Amino acid sequence: MLARLSALALALLAASAQAQPVPAEALKAMLSEVSPARIEARIRRLVGFGTRHTLSDIASDTRGIGAARRWITAELSACAKAGGGRLKVEEQSFIEPAGTRVPQATELVNVVATLPGRGASKGRTLVVSGHYDSRNSDVMDALGESPGANDDASGTAAVMELACVMASRQFDATIVFMAVPGEEQGLLGAAQWARDARADGLNVEAMITNDIIGSSRGDAGQADAKRLRLFADGLDPLVRLLTQASANRPATPADQKALAAMQADLLPILQAGGNEDLPTHQLGRHLKAAAEAAMPGFTVQLIQRRDRYLRGGDHIPFLERGYAAVRFTEPFENFAHQHQNPRTENGVIYGDLPEFVDFSFVADVARANLAGLATLAWAPAAPKGVKLDASGLTNDSTLEWTASPDPEVAGYRIVWRDTDSAAWQQAKDVGAVTRVTLQVSKDNVVFGVQAVSRKGYASLASYPLPKR
């Protein structure tokens, strides 16, 4: 870890145009505090509840999802107290109606820890989650052993570690750390929170879920402890809802509100050719850049899909409501250690057990989250009203935007990339102006505009709509 920290300054000097600035002290201190030992202890403690199936026992103090939830709440509450009391921990319960994987109406509980922001950015909300429920081979087996060490005690432990490390620090944006149930039964806890957020008009600028982040080794023996996959694509939920609307299929009021938000915020970008520049894509670029700048030698593989084939995570309910949301997951997967009854057959060990979790790797995933969250929480909101002058034939590119009312904004940065690049390649700081012309052809590249704070932190990029 010391070698990583000593290399941090060199990494900053060599950082690409897309990278966020990394504070010399604050972020380094937090990165160094992330503890593989604490993460291991929490994963083993979660496994020790025997099963955390969403429909398992809620009364026992030693077994089942109720005991697990109360322990998570107590742990986060202790961290909140140690951090000075600014982190607010609460259990948010709701009744999930009977459905395909919930045979009768059931009370579920999201454990939510909120670190309030300050100033003009306190209304911006960043969410990071893991799911604390587990399952075995039978998704309806609420009694059998279901250790869930990787899926998703690893993500839950990482989020708890983030909350505990960040609890004593001050950020501009509000950060919400969540441990949610019901993922295996249909993304239920996350869907409830996202539904409430949309109904309440909450400004969720970014959502990250950490799900199956416990191993760097795949089922063919491949291994890479310095690589992490990041699934980031916000297009297909918009297409799904637009298709549903065009087919006149019945939609819930929540779906109608999400569709209205998407049509207002996302459809203009799509119509302007920004199908790879929706807010989720910009969030993915930020997280990759921030993690790689803070962790030299570590690679975040940016995948412009919402998730793996046949799978899905707790970011999807947020995507479906028009929020920027992504998923971190390990570089390879071993399906013998996912959704399996613990057993040994023909010399092969099955089951999601702690011995197949790399706790140091989980700590690095937590650090990747931390770098992205902290730099975004210290940054201002993305610029609004960004336009690209397309009123005449010229080889120059003129961009304009609305001045930010945030007094922390010191200026703006233009970023651009070739059309076949997923990441920003070039950048130019242009100061406290709201219109600029660059000697770069708008026909050949994709632009974005970022707001930059007085301390040098850049917002997510805003895609310019054409002005004719």
C-alpha cells in the first residue's frame, strides 16, 4: 500500500486529460485507511448468519436476514458515532407485495447511511450500494445454507468500509451508502429506493452498485488482481420505455414519471447523436479516470453495456428511472461459486464460500469506488444549457453554456475524443467564460463541457446539443 501511495504523485503528473485531480492528502489518507482485514471480518460475519435469503428468518439474533440487517445497522451506527455523528443511519422498511419470487406480502428493509453535503452541491446525491441478501441453487429456498460470501457480502462489506472511512470527512455533494435486500428476488430493495427518489424529485446524479466484487480469478484459472469491470450504459432502459409507450402498453405512474424524465433529459441527447454520451456513459468515464489516477497499475475496464448477459444488478431500477447508474463487478466469474448449494461433487467444491474471496482485491475495489465518489462529491454540478454552434459551415467548433450559480465554480473545461474512443483524450481549460471557439473540427470529434471547482475538481461532462 505504501508503494501505491508513493506512486500517486507520479500518477498525477502523468494523468491523461480525462483524469480527475487527486488531492495530495485527503484522498491518499482515505485510500490508506481502507482495510482488507475489516472487509474480511465483515464478509465472514455476514456468511456466519447461515442464510441471508430475503424470505429467511427475521426474528433470530443469529441466523437469517433479520439478524444480518440489524448487525449491518449496528456496524454503520458505530462508524457514524466514531466519525462525529454526521453520517445518519436509518432502516427504511417497506412492504413488498406478493409476486413471482415473493409468495406473500413481505416487509423488507433497506439500510441507508446518508452523509449530508454542503453549499450549492448539497442537493446533488451520489448513491453507492451492495445487496445483503443471498441465495443458493433454488432462488425460493429460504431455509437452506446460503453463505453469499461473494454475492454479495463482498459488495456489502465494501460499501460499509466506504461509509466508515468517509464518515468523518466533508463533501459538497450528499453521499448515500446503502445495503439493500431483495436483489435475488427481483432487485426489490433498490427498486423501492429508486422509485421513492423519483417520486420525491431527488437529484440522484450518480449511482454505483457493487455486486460480485470478491474474486480476481475465473473458472478457467485466469486471474488479474489489477483489473475491474465497470458496466455503464444508459441507453436500453430508455429504448425499453419508449417502445412500451409507442406500443400503448399500460404503464404504472412510476413508469410514466420515469419516461417523462427520460424524454426531457435523455431523448434530446439521443436525437443529437449522443447515444454514447448519456449521463451513465459520462459517469463511467469519470469513475474509470478517477480510479486509474489514484491507483497506478489498476485498470477499470469500461464496458458500454448495462450488465452481463442474462444477469442484472441493483443499478437497473435506477437506470429505468432515468438516473445515471453503473455496476462494478470482478474481471472474471466462477459460476461454481455463485447461486450454488454448498457441496462437493467429483472433487469440485461448489458454493459461495469465503475461501474463494480475495479480500485484498475487494479492498482495491473499495478504493476504486472511493476515488470516484470523493472526486465527484468534491466537484460541482455539470454545466447546463451546453450547445454546439451548428449554424454554418466552418472547421472551427464554438461551444456555449449557461454560467453556473455555484460560487465554487472557478471555470470550465472542454474535453473531446475521437468518435471511436470510449474515454476523453484531450482537454482545454478555458476559464470563467460561457462561450469559446476551438480550432478543432466538430465533424471529427465528440465534445463535452465540465465545470471545474476552485480546488480543481471537474464535474461530469455535459454533451452539447446542436444550435442551429
